[in-house]
Amino acid sequence: MVKSVIARLTPGVKLNNQQLCDTFGCSPQGGMRKSNSTRSLVIVSNHIKSIYDDRWDIDTLHYTGMGTKGDQSLNFAQNKTLNNGKPLEQ
């Protein structure tokens, strides 16, 4: 059921936070929300109120990742998940 809902999503569809959580089975907080139930990593970029400098360059999102102090690590938390670029393990 959930996979079919995700498969029907198309670019430009807007989901509120509750719909996002219900659809992907993810946490209601954070910019990177890992969901083991749907084997996905949901990326949230907030251009209205954010401590990060995410930006679009044509159709590529330059996403800042996790970590607010010092250098960010590609081996830290969801940065590692995003960097691996593989489907999440069950």
C-alpha cells in the first residue's frame, strides 16, 4: 500500500509534514529523515526558516547535510546514508 502511494508521487507535489510522515513512515523532525519501513531517506529543504544554506542550481539541489559545528562528516548519521547513495537496508 505505502509503496504504491510513494510510486504515485510526482515532481511538484506538495506534502505537509503529517502527509510526509504518513507516506514515508518517517520522523516529523529534521532535514534528513531515514525510514526503515519504506527504505527511504526523505530530504527536507526549508527555504523560509533554516540554519543551513541549501540551494537549487537549475534542477540540482545542493544540500548541506547534518552538522552545525565544525566540518561536516560524510560518515556521520544520515550524511553517511545520503553519501552511500544505495537503497537502505531492511
